[in-house]
Amino acid sequence: MDFQAIEGAAEARILDFRTAEFRLSLRDAAGVPVPRARVTVSLLRHDFRLGANGFLIRAGGGGNARPPADAPLLVEYERVFAGLLNSATLPFYWGGYEPATGQEGTDRLRQMAAWCLAHGVKPKGHPLAWHEVYPTWAGTLKDEDVLRRLRERVGRIVSQFRGSLDAWDVFNETTVAARFDNAVGRWVKARGPADCVAEMLRLAREANPEAELLYNDFNVSPAMEELVDELRRRGAPFDAIGIQSHMHKGAWSAEKLWTTCETYARFGLPLHFTELTLLSGRLKAADDDDWHRRHTDWVTTPEGEARQLEEGRRFYTLLFSHPAVDAVTWWDFSDREAWQGAPAGLLRKDMSPKPLADWLRRAFHEKWTTRSVARADNDGVVTFRGFYGTYAVRVETDSGLCLVGTCRLPRRQATVADITVA
């Protein structure tokens, strides 16, 4: 496979797979066509999900009250987030969400989800089930009691947030769960990943039949391929495949990135790159496999930011050009409180944007965008080519009537919209 040619053809693929010829049909309240109107359409938000983990939205990283000294930084975090991105991953880690039995962070997460919806950002919960971030209080319980509470947790949370948060990473990383000596790890080891994942997916689907459900894993290996294949064979109810790509030790090659997309695209489900990390400072040593220690001396550097920019724009361009990829979520949005203390953010600790953040703004809001002005024909129909997404529509008639509204033209659905001018 000629990967150089694949990279070179990315822009052409973006036009092929991310844009379409759209048809707007203008009608008045009685259904009569509105001919010859001047129509302006402007893309507001891509259908493609450009996101990050939003752990500092509203209540801050740990759910504590926002310290006064930090308030200006966190306000800036939210301002830049809403201006750049259209999706956010919110934290539902069991040990953090329920630090004491029965004491859940429901109110804090409701505030975070409400902020997202108010700012045109689609929220996703992460994760409902995982063998890590395990609640300390669960260590005193029998395994069957922990698993009963886990099953109740999945149904309860998905049901509670239905309508305000309708996308979930349901289960994380079961291909390696058997290595962990806790109730979840022992359950996966005894039952097998497919049984456990399928059960959690069913519980989530029962709690919200309209929810978007993902299985999420970093282990892009034959083990994950076999698991996804088995879940598909069983008819397990999941809607997308979540692929993690934390590259603290160095960026994947274009070959690995494209091959991974092709490998998982064959299952016929959308791909979400759920946890994308490229550092802007020193890299982890090749033999450093401690993913839990937090560093206090890991800083962003000009050289690292230049590397992050080069690698990041290659990744985003290739992923945006692949027809199976529907979402990319960056991890972390800011260096402030980033996982392991790594310089992983699109923003620095002072919330100033790194070069990659500036490139993303130019790419998705200035380059890969649509603004079209055209006249409707005598049948009240106007056509234009644009990116899939949500549009602002302005209709001006010769009589002086003006309508300003919005319409959504999503990928994999109809490219025709009816606009009522009244």
C-alpha cells in the first residue's frame, strides 16, 4: 500500500466523504414554493465530532468547588472549548463518581452536561464499566455484590441522564482486564470479555434505547479484533468502536494510523478515536510502563509544541479523510490537571493555545467550512455543496420578507431539507 499517496490524497478524500450536494426546498406556511429568494447558508458546526475530554468544565477536575484564584483560568478554558470543539467527554469513573457508597456525583455531572448542551457541544459519558479507577469501598465486598452494584450503576446512570447525555463509552479495555485482581477483572477473566461487554451494552440499551453506545479500548491487536467480531456476531447493541491512541512514547506512523482505520472499518461501524494524545514536551522512555505516576516536572517546550503541531495536523487530516471515522477526541484539553501531569494539552496551563489548537481552529472553522450565497429557482429550490453539519440559513425574498433559522444536514442521512418561510 502506498501510504505516501494516501497522505497526498487526503484533501480529495475530505471533499468526497465530508461534503455533499445539498438541496433546500423553500415553502411558505401553506406549502407553496417561494421562488427566487436569496439564500445564505453558513456552517455552524460540523457533523464530524471534534472533541476533547472536558474534565474542567463547570465544577473543575475533581468535583470540588471552583477556587477563586482559578476561576479566570477555568472561564477561559470553557470559552476556548466552546469556540473550538463540538463534543466533550465527561468523567463517570466509578471510583471518582461514587467515592463513598451511595454518594454519587450526579449534580456535578448534570451541570457539566447542561453547559455542553447550552454551548452546542455534544456530551459523552466515560466510562460506565472499567477495571481501573475502582472504588475503594468495593474492596470490602464480595465479588457478586460488586457486580450487582455495577449492573445497577449502568442502568441507573444511563436512565438518569437520558435526554441530556445520550452517548456512552460503556466498557473500557476488557482485552486486558483479566490482569487486574478485583471483582471486575476476575469477572472478565471467568466469563470472557465478550460475555461481559455484551451484558453491559444490553443494560445500557435497555436504560436508553436511543443512546449511542461504544466499546472502547487501547489494545488495537488481534484480541480486540476478535472481541469486536464476536460482539457483532452476537448482535450486541453497540453503535461505534472506540479506539484509544495515547502516544506518550511517540506518534504512530501514518501507516499504523491508516492500517488501524482500515482494520476496524471492516466491521461496518463508525470509528471514534476516543483518546488521542500527542505530547508537546519530552516523551516517555520506551521502557517506562508506569501509567499511574503523576509527574510535576513534565513541561511543554517550544520544540515539543512544534512536534505536536506537525504530528497533530497529520493525524487530524488523515482521520478527517477516512470515511469510517466519525469522531476524534483529544486527551487532555489543557496541560492543567492533565493525565500523569504530561504536557498533553491543546492549551497550556495558563489556557493559552498551543500551535496545534490554532491550526485546528483554522482548519475546521476557516478552511474546512462552508458559506454559500445563491438564488432559489422558480420552484423555490436552492442547491449548494457543503460540509455535513448544522447550518445557519438566511432567506431574503424580493418582497422584503426575511427568515433566519437553522437546519441540520448530517452525514449518512438525506441531503434534502425543507425550509418554511413565513
